[in-house]
Amino acid sequence: MKIQALGGCCKKSTSNYEAIVQAVKELDLKVEVEHVTDFDEIMKLGVMSTPGLAINGKILSVGRALNVMQAKELIIKVMKSESECSCGERCDCGDNCECEDGCDCADDPSCCK
């Protein structure tokens, strides 16, 4: 899973980045949040207003700072829609996925690829 906090020139962008980092921590994800501050890179993603959030290249939030709960909700939504396991890897459980409430990958990584 690739999580990007977009923007870096203002207090709202910093707040957005910090909220996303905290959300990742609270969800116990083993992924790093990239803080994209280069506006050329941000514009390549199609974002013209910051702060923003992109996950796996998909823009999920633009022009507003997220709080921790909002960031968690968006991350969880992507994990469910893309069958992402809470360890940050793709889940291969199929329709009977048991990774939703947490991953047991440390004990049995067979569900993740």
C-alpha cells in the first residue's frame, strides 16, 4: 500500500500529514506515509489544491486537512475495496476474508501476497 500526504507549504498540509501518520499508526499498518511537497509531483497526480491524500495513486481527498478519524476511514475504505490486509499487503482470502479486523500475518502469512 502506498500512502501519500500531499502538500507542504502551509500549516494545514502539515496537520494533514500528521493526521495521516497517526491514522496509519492507530491502524497498526506496516506502511510508510510519503509526504509529497513538490508541487510538480502533486500536479502530476492531478491535484491542484492541497492538502490532499492519495492511496495507491488514487486521490481520496483534496483541498482540506483530514483529522485522524477521517484519514482512518479513507484508509479502511481502500483496504476493503482493494482487499488490502491490515499489514499493508494484498489479501488473498477471497470472499471469506478474515483480515478485516486485523491481520494474523505474523503467525500465518499465507493470506497475504
